[in-house]
Amino acid sequence: MLFEEERKRLIADYIRQRGRASVQELALQFQVSESTVRRDLRDLEELQFLRRTHGGAVPVLENDNNEPSFIEKEDRFQQQKLAIARAALSLIREGDTILLDSGTTTYQLAKLLRGFQRLTVITNSVMAAQELANEKTIELLLTGGTLRPETLAMVGPFAERNIASVHVDKLFLATNGFDTEAGLTTPNMVEAAVKSRMIRSARQVILMADHSKYGQVSFARFGELSDIARMITDRDISPAAVQEIESAGIDMTIADQGGAA
Amino acid sequence: MLFEEERKRLIADYIRQRGRASVQELALQFQVSESTVRRDLRDLEELQFLRRTHGGAVPVLENDNNEPSFIEKEDRFQQQKLAIARAALSLIREGDTILLDSGTTTYQLAKLLRGFQRLTVITNSVMAAQELANEKTIELLLTGGTLRPETLAMVGPFAERNIASVHVDKLFLATNGFDTEAGLTTPNMVEAAVKSRMIRSARQVILMADHSKYGQVSFARFGELSDIARMITDRDISPAAVQEIESAGIDMTIADQGGAA
DNA sequence: CAATAAACGATCATATATAATCATTATTAG
DNA sequence: CTAATAATGATTATATATGATCGTTTATTG
């Protein structure tokens, strides 16, 4: 005879393992009435361990790939950004210490960082931090700072001071505007100050920017082209732009989307 | 014949080893009445050595994987903690700048902070930050630091430095151990360092601790009783404890759970 | 879209576990 | 040694988990 707690835990395991289970099946399996199974399922659903359906239950969806957040849904160029993130991933080595800027493209990279055995990640993005919080093999540091609700980025003196106190192998940087004349720009002054600080704390600066950023000029300037060692963009960038960027001494990586458009 | 403490330890071991035990089984095994077994189990549960179920007890699960454990989700003292949080809430004024420690009790308070029109909150708890991220009327600052996966608390030099650079009206502090001799203690050294810093940055220190913390001594000491201006606890605290704490010059608030047990 | 069968939630009865209480026994302090 | 205190066991009232029943809701299928 099982205790209630034991049974609930086993039911949760059972469903996670098999992918699904009917109420009847569970009642038979654990030798209790269907009433009891339903009560258990209700409790487990409340604790988010599974989702009930008519007739049974299914595992709760891992937030790995499904259920993109609101920001993600509204995001344009997702395919391109994922491709850029994959290209960025190949630049990271075991044991690296990296600085991860906030932004939707760098967020895609954060999701890919799982699986590293030894990695130190410093970020001002709460969204990125959430993705990596449970990875035991990744040392995760948050810069701290005032939280901007729109982007869940931490900015301001707290962030700047902490970034100033470290040195990293690689910075993965995002931007709103990238222009050969105006340099690197973003709409928000305090975010610009943080990015500027990040650049100064990195041995190698890698810019992750899809083609739509090229030629854009925003309000606050945080760096110039010569700060950038490498730029990763998508294949929709114009050949003319590529030539112009390369002639500024920046290595280019054109990310392949693997056949898909 | 065993001493009480010996028996309790053996019961805890027994359950950890076998994975479960019924009250009957334990009464037989240790040659005591079921009443005594239940009392032992109650004590052991309060100390988090095991979890009671109807009919017996099971071990506390180690949360080795990334999923939130049962323990976290169904916190047995939730009612008390909520009551404590409500009492803490009444101490906060519009326009205050408060420092919020990480922990389950302070997390309850974070959830109640919505609705303030003007409030500055500094916290090292990512969980608390998530609750408040979308409140436009709350200025939210994160301390930054290394993220501890178990508690989602930010600790270490980043956090300490930023905390040291501010001064707040009120600190809402959590603790694992509260003892008139040993003072305030917690299992983790780096968390202790952060808490210690917090105390130094606050004009008024308010301790939020349910009755189970009283008399507990953990590994790392981060403060003494004289640091505390006020303690908020639940009504299950013993009158003797209240008197002892008050004679140490600490104002006491016994949170009412509003009729519910 | 309606008919039908299955699944569901609500409610109740019951068996059992538990908390509260009190008497008794062990332990400690003076 | 005696008084006070704490732990234990027995007893009783309360609380809880469970299974059965039944009216309602939901999915399916012709």
C-alpha cells in the first residue's frame, strides 16, 4: 500500500516517462479508485507537474522549444536569429568566460549554451539567466542593475560597475543600429552605457546582428566599428554591405539557415 | 531503551534508507507507542529531515534535477509565511526604499508589493524580481551576483559591492537559524556574507522568520540579535521564546493567520 | 447537429490516521 | 530525597483519505 505522496510522485513519473496515461490505466496500475486518481491528477496539475486532459493526463510541456513567450512571438527574423546564434555557438570553447548582452538574438544563443561542461556566463539579461539557471555546469553571474520591464535587461550603475570589474574572453553583443558612419547605436541611453562598458571588458567583441540592423541609426551611440572583431549576420545581408563591413577590418560570418528560408 | 534524540535520529535514518515507513511499523520497530512516533515525525518534519504523509513518512527529495521539487512547491508553513508577509507589508510606506532578502517568506512579501504607487525595491532574489518585473510603479533593482540554482539567489562579490553602495529605509531579512546564543545563522557562507552586508546597509532591520527557525543554529553566522529592530513570526511561537526575544530588545510582531489554522 | 457514451465533479459514508487531552512514568534540579 | 519538569502511552474527539453514487459536462460519431 502506497502513501498518498508516494502515489502522486509515481503518477507524475509514470506520465512523464510514458508521455500519457488514462485515468483507468492509472487506477489499475496503482490499485486505487478512479476518484482518487482524479484527485491526484487535480493536485498534480495545480503543482504544474502535468496537464489534465479528458480521460487522463499528459506531461507538462518543457519550455525548451514550445510555447514561445510574447516577445518571441512578436519577434521578426526568428529563423535568422537562430541561425546567427548557432554560428555564434561554434565560436565558444569549453572553459570560456563569456559576456552575454541582452536582446532577442543573444537570447537564442543562451538557449543553445546548455550542454557545455565548463563555462562562465555573465549577463545583464534576466531572460537569458532564466534559461541557464538550472544548468549545473555553467557558472552564471548576473550583472545586477535596474530592471527595464520592456526587455528584462539590467542597466545602470550597478551593472556598469560589475562589468567594469571583470574581463572576459568573448562578448556577444546585440545592437539596434549598425552603420558605417554612425557606428553602433541603440534607443536607450542607459543601455548604451552598459554596452559601452561591456566592450571595454572583453578581449574579443562579437556582434550578433541580423541584416535589418545594417544602415540603421538609433539615438545613443555606444561604440564604433573598430571595436568589433567579428560580426555574425544572416544571408539576407547585401553583398555590398558585406564588402563595406569587411573593408572596415571586421571578420564576417554569414549564418546559414540550413536550407529553410 | 533509547533516548528520545537517538530514536529520532534512527527514525530519520530508517526512512532515508528504506524510502518510507508507516507509523505502525516505526512503533513496532522502536518499541514505542504510535503517539510517540507521531510526535517524533512532527519534530523531524519541522526540521526538514523528512515529510509526513497520512500513515507514515517519506524522505525529503534531493532536487538533483532542474525541476522544482515537491518540497518547494508545497511548503508546509505557507500559511504562516503568508501571514508573516502580510504583517511585514503593513510596515512599508509609499515612497520607501526597501531591501528584500531571498527566501520563501520574503518571496511571499514580494507578491504583496504590487499596488504600491511609489516604491524602490532592491533584491538579490530572482524569484522576487520575476514577481515585480512588470510593476511599472515599482523601481526594481537587482543586486547582481553569482546565481545559486537552488534558491535563485544572487550572491558573491557582485552582490556585496552593490549592496554596500546603497542605503535603504528597511531591510526584510530571512534566516535559517535564529538563536539567542548563536544569533542569526544560515547554511551557506556566501549567502551569509550577502546578508551581513544587507544588515549594514539598512536603517531598520526586520527579520521575517516562522516559529520553526527559533532555537535553530546553522553553519554560517551573519548577524546577532542586536542587529534586529523587529521580528515578525507566526503565532505558533512559544510564549517563552517571545519573552526571551523581547528581553533582547527586539520588537515582536506575531502575525495572525486570520482565523484559519 | 443531435444522440450517446464516456468522463467528470460534487457529495456522502466510512474507515483510518491524527491531534488533543490527560494520567502515568521517567528524568532532572534543588 | 522531594519537587518540578519532561517524555510517554492510553483515550477520545477530530480530521483526512478514499471509494461509491449520481447528476452534469464533454467528446465522439452517425
